[in-house]
Amino acid sequence: MYCPKQYASLRTFEPEKSIMVAYFSASGVTKRVARGLAYAIDATEYEIVPQIPYTSADLDWRDRKSRSSVEMHDPDARPLIARRMDDVSAHDIIFLGFPIWWGTAPSIIKTFLESHDLYKKRIVLFATSGGSGMGNTASDLKESAGRGEIVGSRILTGRESDDELREWARQYCSDEKPVEAGSWFQKS
């Protein structure tokens, strides 16, 4: 799938950039937001599903012994993914969504990033949260992104219109550097 055709006159590159929305959702909130984003920007959708599904007890952040608490306090935790995506090379831009856990992305997001060669991929983070912001999420994931580049991030609430989502995403569908981005890859 590609950047929305209605923005063709606003894009400054050829060929079109291929987009994927990959996401992990523990409770269904992030899934709803990710599916709305994928629909709004006409992107390929991929759900990151843990090999062992999380139960409500696993997600109890007040219990220090819950699975999510243990994973988030272990910097080496890499929960397994049930169905690994074979190849992300067909996509230029990856919008990567997840809920915020303990001020950052869940450990399974590192599993996803480290499982793929992200050479020259633009990675745009989006998250859902019950009240906290993105915090240090981009810097926390930078090493796991390897040769990919995290170029932006945003909390999405699920109340954004399709037009708002397209307007936000559009800046990453161009070879022009978004204001919030670091360095773009050099053209080869």
C-alpha cells in the first residue's frame, strides 16, 4: 500500500513510499487506533501477537510479579512473537504502535524491531496511553531499531479523524525532513 493518492500533489518524491502499520495491542485499544490509522492512510496492517497471549493477571501493573512487570524491569526481556512477519523490505515506512507501559514501549516491540533488517526504513512511533506521554520511548528503542531510523512519535487517542491522521502521516511520506525528525537517510 502507498501514501494516499489524494496527497500526490503534495508529495515531492518518486516512486511512492510503501507504508506498513505494525502494532501490538494488549487490551484492544491500540488495535482499534492502529486499524483506524491503517485505513486512513491506506497502509498494510500487521499485528504483533505474542506467542503466549497476555492475561489480565499478566497485565496487572500493580503486581510486581505480573508478567508485564517482570518483562518491563528486565532490560533483556524479549517476548516471543507468534507469527513473525517474513519480510519488511517491501515497506519504506513503518508506523509502529503500542500501549505505553512504564513510560515506554512494551518489550515485545524490541523483539519486533530486532527481528528484522530495517536498513533505510523510516520508523514512526505511535502509542496509546491512559495518561502518560511518549517519555523516552524513541531513545529506548533506538538501539533495537538497528539500521532503521525513528523519525517521529505521537500519542494517538482514537478520537483523531481520518483527515487528522492523514495530515500527521503525510509528513513522513515525503523525502522532505519533518520538523521533529533527526537525519533522513541519504539518497543512494
